[in-house]
Amino acid sequence: MFMPVALPQPEAAGGATWSNLAVIVGLFVAAWIVSKLSSRIANTIADALDRRHLKDGVAPDTTAALRGIKRRDTTVSLIRTSVRYVAFGTALVLSVMQLAGFNKVTAIAGASLIVLLIGFAGQRFLTDLIAGFLMAFEGWFAVGDMVTIEPNNLSGVVEEVSLRATTLRAVTGETIRVNNSAIAAATVISRGVRNVEIELFVTDEAAGRALVEEVSRIMPAGPTRFVIRPWVDEVEVLDDSLVRLMARAAVAPGREWLVNDFFGDIVRERAPEGLVEHGPVVMYVDDSASRRFARSQMSPARQS
């Protein structure tokens, strides 16, 4: 004798389907809200970290203050993007579990789709995450640093860092996004500017100073041009008719032509006849690099 089997009513099955779909939509809406609030969460955590590193909330000097700001911005960026990934990842997992609760066929189809997506994108994604974690752990660069990324020679200010990608802002305004696994090397420009020394050999000190000051006044200045206009820092009298002037300046990375070509051309154009004997000669310098190289070099006494 056969027992009657109760079949699910179409209306009931349809109601369950729409109910679960509503839950899934709610999960992703909640993930979206959490991602929007992630900046506030990151700022709260960054404030706690700042209180640990800064005594009485004040950095001991300007350099420490700048480092503190960069560390804070980097922490905020990492936490914000990580919270975003966790929120949407959790929503995706819970959505699959929700599908499994009312329709095994749908759950299997959803799980198969996820496996397929992971198969195509997961390997690159995990590689990016590992590379991003290692770069953050080793402190390759921070938000606000001026960097050049190899092997594609991409330059700009670090605007955002995450475990998956790094975002740069080029000096010309473009946004550059680079997968972390594609970063082979990163050159960090000290203090975000290119410091230069400009040597000029002239026959008269006063006239040479006046020439540098005149040309310096017309040089374009700003965060993306001459950050510091040329100014005479050192004078050396070599003989009665030859004086070495050494000027210093700072230019934005990517604007080296302003000092390499433009400044020198204007100096030679406006110099009185017979004043300039040689130059200007441009040399890029960095105080930290100079100190480190000085330590590695043996003095003449030790060499003998």
C-alpha cells in the first residue's frame, strides 16, 4: 500500500525563494553599509595606534610628525580596504549558505559558480594578497610617499594601499592602480622632492649672485614645479677672476627638466657677457644617502 507523499505547493516554494533572495539582498546591502563605514572604523583604530606612538599626542619633531601622518594614513587605507573585502566575502559565504537552506540544486549551482570563479581569479587574487601583506609588513612605502614602481616605471604619490593593489596619483593628475603582485621593485623618493645642487663658475661674485636671484624669481613654483626656488648657499673664491657659486633647490619628481634645462638656459641667456665661465652643473643630492655613503667610505689614512 502506497503512502501519499506531500508535495510542496508552488506558492510555498515560491514564497521561500523570494524570502531567501530578500535575505541575500539584505546581506549585500549590509556589506555595502559596512564598507562605507570602514573609513570611520579605520580612523578609530588609527587614533588608538597614534596614541601609542606619540607621547602626549605630539611628535618630537617635524620629521617624526610627517612619519606619524604617513603611518596613520597607511593604517587607515589598509584597514578600510580589508574591512571591505571581509564584509563582501562574508556576505557571499552567507548567501551560499542561504541558498543551500531551501534548494540543494541551486546551492550546488551557486557553489559550482564560486569554484569556477576562484579557479580563474583566485590564484592571482591570493598572489596579490600575499605580496601586499609582505610589502606592508616590510614597510616598502606608505601613503603620501613619492615612489617609482618597476618594471613599468610608474611614478606618483601613493594615494591608497591595500592587500590587493596600490593606487598612485601621477604628477599630471592621473590615477594609477597596480596589482601588488606586479610590483617588482619600488623606489621611494626621500621627502617627496628631488633636492639638487647647482654649481656655477663666474668671474664676479656679486654679479653671479644677482644673476641667480634674478632668474630664481621668475622660476615657476608650486608642489608640482619648483618646490624650493634656487638660492645661493655656498661661495668659494678660487682665484681673482673665478668664483664658484653653489645654489640649492628642490623640484617635484617628474619635473627635473625645470632645473636640468630651463633654469640653465635662462641663466646663460640673461648672463652679461664674460660673467659665466662654466655651468650651471646640476647634481641631485640626498642628505641621508650622503651620510650612509660617508660611513661606507674609508678615509685616506685608513686606506694607507
